[in-house]
Amino acid sequence: MKKYNSFSGTVTMIQDYLLGSNEELKGCFKLMSLLREDGSIVNFVISPTTYFLDHVMVSVGDRVTGFYDVNVPVILIYPPQYQALIIVKDSPYQNVKVDYFNSLLVSSDGQLQLNISSYTPILLQNNQSFTLSPTNRNLLVVYGPATFSIPAQTTPYKIIVLC
């Protein structure tokens, strides 16, 4: 099972990333550097399967959050380099959480509970409707205001099921 972690920062560099000598893969992978306000840096390897929320174009200077699987081994270099699974361009009008949500739609860290309305779109990563229950799955949740309770409760703007 994937366990997601994230790193948020300002994009300082995007460049081609060469994987071996395969000519067919040239230009298909990117290396994106993020700088956090505290000075820490992370490099994300962007592959053709990296999901960009709302299929946005990211440029140097944008504030983004990259999500990666903490269970995947990484090379021990500085700055750390992770395989990006999801990239979200930060917006003051929305919050994003990527996590496993149980049968009660509570996140694995116990910090967020979802109250799904009949108007909440539940989609696959390819933007097609997901017709089953989103419980007991890894979800990308886009939401706005939440209660101050523990867990915080919210009605999501959108749910992306990570199959």
C-alpha cells in the first residue's frame, strides 16, 4: 500500500532528466527542484505517469506541492530526489490532501473526515466518473473550509480516486 508524503515549495528549476541512453525516452522525464522558505530543497523526478491536478502547466516561480510514496527506496544524495506521483499547483482557494481514507472516510492520520454530497464529483485520474464507493482507497481530495474538530470535517470540492 502506498503511504504518501509531500513537500511544498517554489519551483526553482525544471530541466530534462535523462534515464539511461534510450533515445525514445529523451524529453519524457523532467527534474523539478523545489525550494521551501526554510531553505530546504527537494528534487522531483517527473515521469509521463506523474498526475498533475487539473492538468495545469507548472513553470519556474510557481508554488507547488509534490506527493511521493515514502515506501519507495531513494538514492542517498543531497538534495533528496523523489519520484513524483502527484503535483498540485498551490491555490489560496483550495486545500489538497492525498491519503488513504477508511470506511468512515477518515484519513489514515485521523486529521480529515469527508462528508460527500450528491454534488461532489468523484473521478478517476483520467477525468472519468468513478461509480463505486470511494471508501477504503487512496484519494486525492480537493476541499475548502473545514471544521475545527478532530478530525476536521469537510465537504470536498472534488475527489480523485488513485487506483
